[in-house]
Amino acid sequence: MAEESMTQAGDTSQLSFEDALRALESIVRRLESGDVPLDESISLYAQGEELRKRCLERLQAAEARIQKLTVDPNGVVTGAQPFGAD
């Protein structure tokens, strides 16, 4: 699985939200199974935390884009600005 090899290397920055979420769900299932040795569980937990952060960053970026579309003192949409354009 491509996302597993990326997360094993610790690089989650290139994962899409969906890929990061799938990888995180896979880690949670493995940890919940109880069949993973302690050392591997610790490593998986650390990978999961990185993936959680990646998902949170992507959600916050999406939220910021939506806010840019709706920012107006009167609540009126005035147009669309690309994210990061000031």
C-alpha cells in the first residue's frame, strides 16, 4: 500500500486527506486488534499521531478557504479569493 510505505518513512506531507485518513484508520484497526507487539504499537501510535495532524491541517485549510468565500461584514458573498491570496 502506497500510503503505508510513506507513513513508515514518516513523510505524511504529500498524502491527500483521504489517503491519510485511510492510513490512520488502518493503524487504529491494527492497534485495536490487540495483536501488535508493544514496540510496534508504539511506532504505530506515533505514525497515527502524524497522520492525525496531517488530517487536521487539511481540514483547517479547507475551512479557511470556505471562510474566505463567505467573509463579509453583512454576511453577503462578495466573490471568491484563492486561498492564501491577500
